[in-house]
Amino acid sequence: MDQLNWQRSSFSGEKTNCLEIASEGELVYIRESDNPDLVVTTTRTKLNAWILGAKDGEFDHFVGL
């Protein structure tokens, strides 16, 4: 995983508490920049389904919106 090209949002700037994402083939890796050893792995298909749900407001109750 050291060879993955980790990317973070341009909104993060130089902050150290950001989500980072990388991909390799069908797999997608997500980690927090301040704890890079803990990595969540999923697939592009599952991540796409989650993003569509987030855009639709499906998870807003988790953040009190």
C-alpha cells in the first residue's frame, strides 16, 4: 500500500485530519491522514452506491442535518 497514490480533497489544505483515498484496479482504499495504518478497503461499485446515497441525503441523520 505504500505505492498507492493517496489523494485528499483540495478543501483539506495542509490539515492533518483528512480522509485520503486511493485505488488499484477494482479496489478502493480509504484512510485518515492522521492514522494512515488503518485502511478501509471496498470496491468501486460499493463506494459508488455509498456516494449516491450520501448525495441523496441517506446518511444526514448521522451528522444532525
